[in-house]
Amino acid sequence: MAMNASEIERLIREALPDARVEIRDLAGDGDHYAANVVSSSFKGKSRVQQHQMIYAALKGRMGGELHALALQTSAPED
């Protein structure tokens, strides 16, 4: 069963309430998305740590309901 973009956004916002989240469906199949996430929670974290935070927010759905997610993450510029 595929995930929809609003569910991905909701899960990320639950974990990172200040996040600006943009989700794009790359293939129109509900399985391949790109996400751009900007959050102050990412300050001082490596790119790998930032991505791990997103995967944790998705609560184990990566690789199951959600087949592929291309991530771009960053902290807001001051």
C-alpha cells in the first residue's frame, strides 16, 4: 500500500514542528517522492544525522509503504 504526500508531511511535522516541508511525487505512483525539509532541529547535525531524523519521523514506513524518498535537508539560514 502506497503512502500519500500529506501523510509523509504530517509525520515529518509531528517530529519536527517548526519544519518547512515540501513533498513532490516523482513518479505519480505514490511510492517515489522527493522531500525538501528545512528545520532548526538540523542545526549542528551532519547530513546523515538530518536524514536519520526524517527516517525516524516516518516510523518504519521507509522501504514498506514508502518505497523511495529523495531527501534534501537543511537548517534555516539566519
